[in-house]
Amino acid sequence: MLKYLEQCNRIGIDNSAMYHYRIRKNSVSYEYNPKRFEANLAYCDHIRTFLVNHHTFDAQKKEWLKRVYLSSISESVRLALGAQNTLRKKLEVCGEIAAHPQTAEALQCSSNERTNFLEMLRQLASIALQRGTEADFDALLPVLRLVCPQCGVHTSGELLKLCQKDAALQSLLLQDNLTSLALALGERIAHGRYIKQFDLPGILAGLLPENPISTIRDAKFYRTYPSLCAEVIKGNNINALDGMTEALMNCQLSYGAESYLQLYLTLAALEQQVPAFLFGKVKLAQFYLEKRDIAACKDILQELDEMGMEEQDDIAAIKLALKEMETKP
């Protein structure tokens, strides 16, 4: 049609019905073809080139072309899902479409085509999570990254295997509720669920790589301090710091003192809480002193000296105890 239009000097409009569709189930419109997505891309490229050449490719037509693209790839996905192919093949086809840069660009518009396209992919992801094999999960990841941008970007094969066993986790993943999914993982660690089958702290760290909780790889730490871990997962760093400060002042640590103090320092640094950071450094120096880790204790003391804290009573006491420890045979 675009080639015909290139040859036209005049265009008229007539409302008469001059041609009709003949529906055949084995036609290219109703049967999946492996080259269909390639044709979708070429189709939209031809339209774009035509409009650019005629100096009419404005912002309105850019948005319109996004809808045209979404409509065409939605039909390709629909046919691929209805074809007599394996689940893995369907995932591979949809994954290729999902991972293409033009798809991400087109999804920036708001339209029925966008909604329909994402819903089909979400249904495919649900099916794959329910009855897919481990071999299918690699092909599922590009689809998940598109339909679940919050959870999908850091989703691992291990998390997918876990979600296949746990319907509640699967639901949270498909809802793209990152915080709720992370909290649910933290609860399962705290209650000792799936610990023998999966490295849950590692899965959680992979899901939240920028969160301070990613430094905690010890399941017992989650069981010992479940409320603290939940606050950190939710990003309530100040609340977490307040509770940790109180516990440190009252000597209430029952497990994992070094990990606890390192987490405390990380939170204090993130929130730029200088008094808390210095307090944590002193506590960490005291911890290394009690463990007779002289080198680590000296490193902390040197850091505190560089911060101008060498005259503090607590630090002077640590230095004195450290000197006595070094002089003893």
C-alpha cells in the first residue's frame, strides 16, 4: 500500500465496500510464522521511512506508530502462544520480542494495545512458573524483565524455582511488588522455610543488590533479628538505626555482633548519621579487642584517629587495653 501511495498524485475517499476479507485458518494472518516478528519490524520501519521522506513524521505520528507496532507484535505473540510449539519455544519467541529495544520504546505510550500485549506476556509467565522446567526459566527471564520491571530486573533462576514451589511468592513476583516479595523472602528465612533447598539470603541479596540487607548472607541473623531485617528491607534505615543503637547501648546482642555492627555502620553512612557512625566504629573496635583481633582493632583505631577522635575516653581505654594485650607474653 505504501508503494502504491508513492505513485499517487491525488488521493480520494470513497465509503463503498470494495474489497472483503476471506478468512482462512492457514493464512499468514491466522497462522504463526517464525519470521513474523521480523516482518513486524520491517513493516513499522517502512511506515517510518515513508513518513520521514514526506516530512510528516511528527510527535503525533510517533505515538501512533508505537500503537501500530504494539498491535502488530501483540498479534505475533497471540499466534505464537496458540501455535503447536513447546513452552520453551513460545518463551523464546516472546522473549525475543520482549527484549527488543523498539518494544521498550513502544511501551512508553499508554494504550489498549500496550495493556493487551503485557497481559498476554504475564499469562505466559504465569504458565511457565506453574509448569515450566528449569530449562525454561532462562527463556522466561526476558519476558519477566518486561512485565515485572521492578522484580524482574534482578530475578534469578533460583528465585524462579522457589516461586514454582511457593504460590504466594509467585503471585508477588507477577504483581511486580518488589518490597512485598523481599519481605516475604525475609519471613521465610526467619522461619527456616526452604533453607535446606535454597540459599534464601543469597536470593534476597540478588533481588535487592543496592539494599544494605544484601550484605547479610547468614540465615540465623534473619531468625535472630527479624524486625530489624524487615525495617532494612523496607528502607526504614533511621528506624533501624534507632533500634540498633538502643540494643548496642543495652548490650542486647545475642548473635552475629560483627555482622550487626557492619550493618549498623552501613546504615549510618547511608543516612549520614555521623554520631551513630562514630559510635558504631568504637563498638566495632571494642568487639575486635574482645576477640583479640589486634590488627583489625588497630585499623579501626587508626580510622578514628584520622577523624579526630583520638582524645575520646572510650578510644583511650581501648588503646590502653590493646597496649596491655600486646605487652603480655
